[in-house]
Amino acid sequence: MITVLCYGDSNTYGYNPANGMRYPENIRWTGRLRNMLGKDYCVIEEGCNGRTTIFDDPVEGWKNGLGYLRPCLNTHKPIDFVIMMLGSNDLKEVFHATPKEIAEGAAALVQVIQEFTEEKQGFVPKIILVSPPHIGEGIRNSVFYESFRENAICRSKELSGYYRKVAEKYNCIFFDSARYVEASKEDSLHLTPEAHKKLAEELYNVVMEN
């Protein structure tokens, strides 16, 4: 059995921008990926709304992706692939984080994955480092506007270049999700069912190629 851990935020959880609920398993990209990979693969969904890379939210500090990463890796070991898509929530106004700082946060998580799995399971999984979708141009009209301002749009577009460098430095597989999907018109942040389908298809190809 090949284990694929999907570690991310609300777009891995499957947040539905139309109603604030969760998409069904057969709509979420993680569920679609599970169906496409078949019975020889175990796809684990570890998406949490609001999760950051390494930043502590002043209200919900428990959503820091670093704090939960080691327990998560230890719980699901042995892990063969980690698909990590984080960084969107780091663009919140409260953090004042530059694209470079956000990528450094992602790099810190990559290092933990590599070092911890080497220690606990004896080998390092293949890491697919996903640069997240861009913040939509309509963020001013989004219900999330209090958290994400217009400057998040341009900063989100700079993430892929920095993430690519992190992937190269730490020998990860780089995947730029913004090449294939975009945020919904509903809230300029979360993915539509069509985007989940496309993301699953493209990540399926990446897993199969590696």
C-alpha cells in the first residue's frame, strides 16, 4: 500500500465557497485523487481551515501547520508521498508576511518532514510542494476581505517563484497549482468543484510520474 498524505488548508479540507460547508468526498480533490489512484493507494486528507505554514494566528494559534506536522507524520507513517499545499493563509493582513517569508515557512515544514520521517520511518517520502492558487481579483467583495486585502493578490502571484527555489534546494517535486486552477468568483479564495477536479487530475499525473 502506497500512502499519500495531503497536508494543507481549507482548499485541501474542501471548503465550499458557495455555502461555507464542506464538499463531499467525491468532489474534493483529495477524494478524487483517491478514486483515481485506486486500491493500491491510501490517500490521507489532512486539511484544516485557516492553517498556516509556521505563523501563529493571534486568535487561533493552533492552526500553525508546524505544530501539528510531527504528530501527523508519526500517526500516519509509513508515508510514501506528502502533497503539501500551504501558504494562502500566510497572506492574511495580520501576518504582514512577504512572499519570501512565506516560502521560508514552507521550507521549514519541508525540513521537518525530511528529518522526522528519516528518524521515525527510516526513509524520506517524496514531497510534492504545491504553490497555492492566487488570491482572486475580487477579494474586496469577499466575505474574507477583513483578513485578506488587495495586496494579497500580487503577493500570492509571487509565491510560485519562491516555492520553486525551495523545491530545488530540498529536492522536492514542485507543482504550481495556479497554472491549472483559480479561486472561485464567490469568495476569491476557495476552489470550485471544477477546480478540484482539475487539481486532482494534474496531481494524479505527478504522483504517477514519480
